[in-house]
Amino acid sequence: MPNPAALTLLRTPEGAAATARAAALLAGGADVLAGVAALRAEVGPELAGPAWELARLRARARPVFGADADRLFLTADTLEQAGRPALAARRAARLLADGTDSAADLGCASGTDTVALARAGARVLAVDLDPVARELTAANAEALGVADDVWVVAGDVVELVDAARGGEIAGCAAAVLDPARRAGGRRQLDPDRWSPPWSTVTALLDRVPRAVVKVAPGLDHDRVPEGVEAEWVSVRGSIVEALLWGRGVSEVWRRATVVRGDDVHELTAGADPGPAQAGPVGAWLHEPDPAVIRSGLVSLVAAELGATLVDPTIAYLTSGAAPDSPWVTSYRVDEVLPFGLKRLRALLRARGVGRVVVKKRGSAIEPETLARQLRGPGDRSATVVVTRVAGAPTALVCDVSG
């Protein structure tokens, strides 16, 4: 779907029929050459390629978007960038929790935030300079039944933020902004090079109290404006989004949100809790969730677990017991030894360990390379953690089993 014209064509009854036929061919195992050839014969060359691509993208989207996937209009780029619907719904609910009923989606892309805001009860102004993004958003609002509450317009986010007054932007009392953090296929690490740039992010947070901005998970804490809550969200052990909440929504200093299945766990602090204490390695090693680490709340988890850091500079915790906690993944420590390949390999051979998963923190080793070097004839398995303990390179052999 390279242009708005192709999207418009796919939204017709003929386009819907062609996409349904492409989906059936995909489900039947047809490869791209055979599938597109069959479609060309049935629906013509103008529809065949776009319909096949849309059916393919919908199949990829299904695990995340569920039943909505079969109605969505997507491109490869927007699918890559699209947030998870459950998290978009969570953001929308929090943003509108005070009864706010109008919101601007600044840089609407494929409209996933637009739809979430409309479903949460807001009238939504969806803004983008990209005509493909506007067409996608309009198509998805219609397909998902919220078109009556959505207005899609061309607009420059920088200009709209500059013109914001009285706590509103473009007549809306709330706003969502997701700056583009890639250019030319490369990730832009400098927030000043985002689109719109960091100056627009801070201006929005200053001018529209009920705003939320998606930012890079690696954002320097020093960049977070005073009075703005920063939140990191992880799903299945990976950070999927980082958010800055405007001062009209902020409740705490930092928040770590961990999603495990249907359960959502939140860890918060009203101020910097400071570092955890360090101590000797105990019977268990605990790896804090990345959201906990990035939010700077490891010391809260340490206090909750009665744990200490293995090293003042390393985010591994240790204690004498295995906790039942959503904040950490825990490993039973079987051996602790100074790191050295020959000695570590000899210990694993002696323990009958042939299959190894390597984890590291604070070490330059390549886990995949070390795992190959440690592989042996034994039929037992283990997790080897390479890190620093009290400043010294150390290997912890954990969870030996089999």
C-alpha cells in the first residue's frame, strides 16, 4: 500500500473482496508468487498486490490486535510502530479519567491511539502531515466503528503546539504525541533530532496539562521536566513503551509498569528512592524487570524482597530466599567463582552440564559466543550469569538441572 490511492481502492467493496480472497490464499499456504498470480487473474493487477500485502500484514497483526486485525488497514511501517491496543486503551483511560471528552492525536500514523481515545469516550482530532497516515487513520476509524467521533486533518504538530493556549491544543483538552524517532531507517538517539523535536515535547507538556508523550525507553532521566511523571512499561520482560505524563495527569515521580498475561503491576515512587545497598551473593539471584531498572526503582524492590545488590553498579539483586514477585526473575545460585573460561568449563563438565544459557550484565563477553564455548557432552542444563560482584568479574552458575 504505497499511496493513498491504493488505500482508497482497498476500502471499496471490491478491495474488501480482494483482501478476503488474499487472506484465504494465505491461510491455504500459498506463497507470494503463486498467491499474487492467482489474485491477478481473479481481481486484476491494480488490486492484487495491495490486497496481498494487506492480508499478509493483518495476519502478522492478529496475535497483538486480535479480532480488530482483520478490519485494520496497515502498512509495514505502521504495523512496526503501532502500540499494543490494550496499552493504548490504558493510556486513553488515564488521560480522560477526569471526564475530559476531547483529545488530539498529534502524529496519528495508523490511528491506533485515535481509536483508543474514541473508544474511551473522546471526540478526537487526528493530525498528521503524511497523507498515507491520514488515510489509514480515517480507514481504521471507520472500520472499527468510531468514525463519527474522529476528525482527520492535515496539520503541523510544531505549529499546533506553538499555538496552544489555555491548556488546550487545537480546541482539545488533552493530547497524545508520539514523535518519530527514526530517520532514513536509523534510530535517532538524540531527542533534539526527533520529529517533532524535544523542544516541542517540552512545550506540549508545559502548555497542555492533560498530555502524554511516548519517548524512547533510553531517555536520560535528566531530560524529564520537573513535575512530569515518567513511566516505563514492559511486557513479557521487554520494555515496549516509555511515557511522559503531563502535570495535569502526573501522580508520582516515576512509575514502572509490568504486564504479565492479564495482570498489570505498578511500582511507583514520589521521589528518587536512592540506590540499594550491596552485599554478598546469597542463595538466590534476582534480575529486576527492565521497567524497574529504567525507572530507577530497584531499591524499592530490594527493600520489598530483603535483597541487596551484588555490586553497587550492577542491577542484579541477591537474597537468601526465592520470592514470589512480579518485579524480578529469580535464579537459584549453585556455584560462584571468579570468571575464567577454563575454570568455568571445567566446573560445568564436573557437574555434567552440557547445555548452557548465558546472561550478562557489566561484562564485555558475547553471551552466544560463550554459550558455544561452554557447550559440552553432559545432559544437564544451567544458566550462567557473568557479571561483577564487589567489583570483580564473576560467574554465577544457576539452576543446574536435568
